[in-house]
Amino acid sequence: MELGRDSDTGGQVKYVVELARALGSMPGVYRVDLLTRQVSAPDVDWSYGEPTEMLNPVNSDNPQEELGESSGAYIVRIPFGTKDKYIPKELLWPHIPEFVDGALNHIIQLSKALGEQIGGGEQVWPVAIHGHYADAGDSAALLSGALNVPMLFTGHSLGRDKLEQLLKQGRQSREEINTTYKIMRRIEAEELSLDSSEIVITSTRQEIDSQWNLYDGFDPILERKLRARIKRGVSCHGRFMPRTVVIPPGMEFHHIIPPADGDADGEGERNDDSSANPDLPIWSEIMRFFTNPRKPMILLLARADPKKNITTLVKAFGECRPLRDLANLTLIMGNRDDIDEMSSTNASVLLSILKLIDRYDLYGHVAYPKHHKQSDVPDIYRLAAKTKGVFINPAFIEPFGLTLIEAAAHGLPIVATKNGGPVDIHRVLDNGLLIDPHDQQSIADALLNLVSDKHLWARCRHNGLKNIHLFSWPEHCKTYLTRITSCKPRQPQWRRTAAEFDSSGSDSSPGDSLRDIKDISLNLKLSMSMDGEKLEGAGSLDNALENDAAEGKVKEENVDVTMSKGALEGSQKAGATDREDNSGAGKFSVLRKRKHVFVIAVDCDTTSEFCEIVEKVIETVTKEKYAGPIGFILATSYSISEIQSLLVTGGLSPSQFDGFICSSGGELYYPSSSCEDSPSGLPFVVDLDYRSHTEYRWGGEGLRKTLVRWVASFNERKGDRQVAADESGTTKHCYAYSVKDPASIYPVKELRKILRIQALRCNVVYSQNGTRLKVIPVLASRSQALRYLYVRWGLDLSNIVAFVGELGDTDYEGLLGGVHKTVILKGVGTSARKLHANRNFPLEHVLPVDSPNVESEGCSDEDIRSSLVKLKIIKG
């Protein structure tokens, strides 16, 4: 690890690596995988290019009992984005779907391997997926939905809070901040993480009350009310809130030799006078800066980042003559070769510090070495403790402050910001002083008190060493695993019919997972970060809860997977049967044998244009020769009955397709060889497993009643029945509405906000140029349906070719990224531009414009063929 290399390699990287290693050593945990990005570039460490790296247990003298050939903790690096270039986190958003697809492939292959090793031939699925940071939270949500596995989330640093801090500084406008940090995309990822997570883990209570409280999808008061309703066994009417849990980070103590209690110098393991004759290279590197190296050392360990507030520290030191006379200042600010090669932000901070050192003539009093290794950090702490120094963290806000724990473990008293996690650390350790980071005099006074008062210094040092065991990784992991076991188990489960077994042969579809294997844990993490306000919502939830239908038995947050055969309850307004159709099983399993599957997902202005493009794509594609059988899937916002009408109009047969992703991903159907059991006689069979798979947090009747009230209120204000229920398009997992004047209705971002504030978790999609509104399960979408087909039937995502328009419905962006190939038909769907005019973030922030998997051409036969040639689907 290159900690401190840039803002993407801060303390959160160390946190997740140590967490994975510690979890892998816990009893009952078989395997932990830490998923991140693979980079093979000359400007980063070679290890970033290694596909897999085992995290050896800390205590090598007493290794964990060998459980199996694949047990333990591993870093697994997934290739995505530009393979030979390190990409800053702010620019990774267009490539997140590709990471998700690669991670999904890894998890499925691992589940098969573990099934052979310990599962008796049945696939073994992870018990949880844990996202760390916003981009990994976004990825974890998509993986959780694709696998139907519980999700946990840790934000580390939150976008809304960062946006507020940046706006307060007044250096950039909101637009400039969004351009620089892609902050609104980050905030939407964090909102989705709240929608999808069962547990949100924080390091401090302050993070819950002051930071998560800024989000539309979270309210600590509402969380407690919903929790109380669940305990009392009364209905929450489709409303869900993730449970927040405070678990302070742990620390690895194996490399620390505790200072001896009687050691006045706080040295513990060394008795030589190393300040006069240092025997460690890093000590020499630091002390060469000082005129008098025997003075107590004030130590800072942080990146040269504006939010770390290092310039205020240097001003406080420079303007306090008694402090300068009593102490030295050491600034460990990451690693650098040349200031000109640093990022502009970090370089600006460092130059400001150097100018302050010159202004106050601090030469001989301040050390700022260019390089240090991660293995040097314990020795740096020991040097500061040896000189009876102090560790300081003056950040404007610190989510936790892991370095404060490290310093305490080495016998260093602390001075820390009163904003954020240090408050909780100080409450436990009682080993220093808290300061206002904006108050320069407060910083100087606190430092002067500790270095001048020997009794205060000794008491703080003693308290820190006495209480530090409370922050060990084993303690963290015990609480962590207890919380995971409180989640209702979820995993991929299917109905299996005789026809499926007969048709599958040796290449069977993904199997039911072992219910008795509960010691697998997969941790998800992406090495990056990014950054953001509580928006006012629509009314009191208490009133909504009390005015809903009579309270019934509580609906659990984790919905049981329905395993019974036959029709599901609810109306069959779409017209197709909900009966399990054994005759279609052979057709389903054909998906895994396709060499290529062509997904037609164009969002056209008219149904006639849609039919023309479908016919043209099928005609053009079927003319070519392929190395194996091919198939077609329709993915649209239309209901299955509307699709049937379109197929009849276009002279097409349902049997020409392998599947139909309907209602913007709310439903999935297959063609059926028989329609005798269908009430309407339509030749389709619904995938009941997909319904069960996407059931998580579906608000059902409670959501429907909220939407009814919202529509009535909206129509009362706007008049003329602007929004009306679309009964023909409404199904068990899709509430459909028609919109008379798209210009008069809320944009997607506002409607999502209204529903999130009321703790309703769903995916909102405007289609057909805004004249139709679909409300579907939060983790259902057209792109997620394709991932489901991979999990369910083994459909290779890299063999999929998706045809989309130049623009489309509001879920358009999800169809572009990933490992599948995409053909953009220029000129198609351009009138949908107005749907994307009022977004949380620009569409350009998430489009993979440079991806080799995307080609953009016209929609003539020659254009389509040219795109397939460029994508290497066919030969030129």
C-alpha cells in the first residue's frame, strides 16, 4: 500500500485492509475478499497489478487453524476502466458498472469453487457485501441486488458534509465543486447505499447525528420510530430505514512494544540515547531539520490537504514564542518527489506551509521530510514519545481519527479537533485535549499546556495506554459479526423443475445455496473517495403512518423468498399468467448456451419507430454468421401486454426472443410454448424467481397508498388530472402512471427525494418522453435484470450486445456501462433530452465515452453492421 500517496490512499485504505485481515482470523469466518481495482501502471506500486494477494494473519507465530484451501482473507483486484493508468476517484464513476460485472463474475466463480470444496457441490454464497466509501457503496448496492445478499455500508467521509464544508470556505461555487469532485454523483451513490443497506456502520455517534442526518434517505428519529414499530409487531406500511451502528475502528498492536511504565522517556524498548545518536534512518531524516533535537516533538501525520488544516497549525506554532522555545514541530505529509508533480490542491497547501515557515523563520524548528515508508510510522510515533512530545490532529472535521489511536498506543498524548470522531476517542481514552480547529490561539494553548506541564503529560500518556485495548480489531470484529448475524439471511434461491433438470444436463444453472454454511464473509471496497445538504420533504411521516390502512402484522425489512408454486397473489393486470410454466424451462436454459445475446433497449418517440428498429436490428443481426447460436431480448418500459401488441403490429413472434424485460426492469418474462393457462391467452410466463429476487424493500401496498395520496395532491394543485394511474401497466412489482403534461410534473430527482424522506425505497423511472411514470423495486432495473440472467442462467455478460438510442428514459445511463457491448443508434431517442435536463448530476459524469465496449453509429443496416465489426462481434 502507498498510504498518503494522494487523497485516494488515506486512512480508510488501511482501515479496510486491517478489517479484512482481522475478520479472516476470526472463529467462524471462512473467507473474506476485499475487492478493489487492478492497475498496472508505472506510476504506482507493482502490487496494484497483482490479481490476488493473500492477507497473512497478523500473529504469524500462532496461525489460524487451516480450514480449507481457499480460506483466509484476500485482496482481489478487478480490472476495469483504463487498465494501464491510475484514475482519480472522481473520474471512476463511468466505469463502476464494469467493476460490478467483474466483481459479480468473481463472486459467482468463487461460490462454485467453495461449493466443491466445502459445500457438497452446492454453491456457497457470501453472507454479506460491505461497501466502503461512496463509489463502493454504489457498487455494493448493485451487487447486493444482483445476488439478493444483505448489504452493509460504511461511508468514511460523506459527500453532503464535504459539500457544506467546501461551501463554507467560499473558495468555489456549488457548480465548481461539482465539476471538480463530481460531488452530486457521489451524494446520489450514498443515497442509494441508504436505500439498499440493512446496516450502516459508523465510527462515531456524531457521524450519525450530524452527517447522515443531512441525507434525504435517513432520519435518526424516524429510524428509532420504525424500529419501535417493528418491535411492537405493527406495520411500517412499506417504509424502511437502515439500522445505524457505531463500531469504532480497531488497530493492529502486533508491531507495538508498549512503553514501560517506569520509562520516563516513554521509550520502552530502547535504552540508548537515540536523540543524540539516532539508530533508525527515519529518525535521522527527521532530526536533521532541528537545531535542538532534544526538545519535545509536536507530531502531525496527515496529507497536505486543505481540510487537514495544517496551515493553521503552523501559524499557531509560529506566532507562539513560548511554544517555539519549548518544542519542535514535525509534519509528516505523505510522500513526494517534486512539488510540481503533486496535485494542484496538495501542492498549493504544501507551498503555503513552506511560505509560513519562511515568514516566521522556523528553520531549525520544523521538520517536513519528503519520504517515509509505512513501516516507519511506528518509529515516528516512538520518536515523538521519546522526546515527551504530543500528537496533533487539527482537521476541520475528522470522521474518526485512526492516527489518534495509533499515537495513544505509543504513549503519546493528543491534541485533536472537537469536530467528529476525536470526541468519542477522547471520551474513551481521556488522554489529551480537544480544540476548536478554527481557533488558532486554542491550538497554541493546548499544545503549550501539554509540553510544559509534566504531570498533565504523564497523566494523559498513562490514560491512553491503560484504555487503548478498547480499540483492538478483535473487539471490533466481535461486534461486527454480531450485527451481521442479526440480518435475515438472503441469497439466490430458485424453483427447480424436472424440465429444468432434464434440459440443463451437466451445465446446471446456479443452485440453491447451503443454508448451513454461514461462515463466509465477502467485504467490498474500492480504493477511492469523493464528496456534499438536508432537503425539505413532503410532510410528516408520523401522519402518513397513522393515516395508512389499519395496522397489521409487521412486514419484515428482509422479505422471505417465495418458494411456493402457482400463481402469486395480486392482480394479473398485465395479462400474462403468473403460473410456473414447466414447458418454458428448456427455453430458459438456452440462454447460457448462446454465443451472443442481442438486447434491444431503444427508447423511441413512437411505437411505430420502435417496431421499425426492432425489425431492422433482428434482420441485420441474423444475416451474419456467428461461432454459435444467438438470441434476442427486449428490454423496455412497456408492460408485457403492450409488448404483445407491438409484436403483433410488427409481425414478430414471441418465440423469436429469449426474454422480455418489461416495465423498466420491474418484471421479467419468457416466451411460453403454451398459453392455455393464461387468463388472457398471452404466450408468456413470468419469472417468479426474479420477483422474489427484487422483492427487497418493496413498499407494496404502503407505497401504493402513498402514491395515491401524492397523485391526488398533485392533481389538486395542478388540476386537469395531470397524473393518472395506468391500470394496464401496473403489476405486482410496478406501479404505472400516465402523465398528461410532462413539463408540469416533478423531475426524477425531486420525486425520489419525496419518497426517500418518507422512508420509501424504490426506483422511479420516466419513460416515453415523460408521458409514463414507473415505480419499481429499488434494486430492479433493465441493467440489473441482465445481471440477474447471469446469476440465474449463466448468461455471459461479455457476450451481450445492447442496442440503445442516443438518449432514452431516465434509466438510460445504466444500459451503457459494464462488460457488455453497447451500440448507440444515433438520432434515436433524442427528443428525450428534456428528461435529462434537470438531473442531480450531468449525464456526462457517468457516460463511458472512451470505453472500447461502446460504439456509436447511425441506425441503417450498414451502420449497425459497422458497429458489430468494430466491437468484434462479427468479422468485417
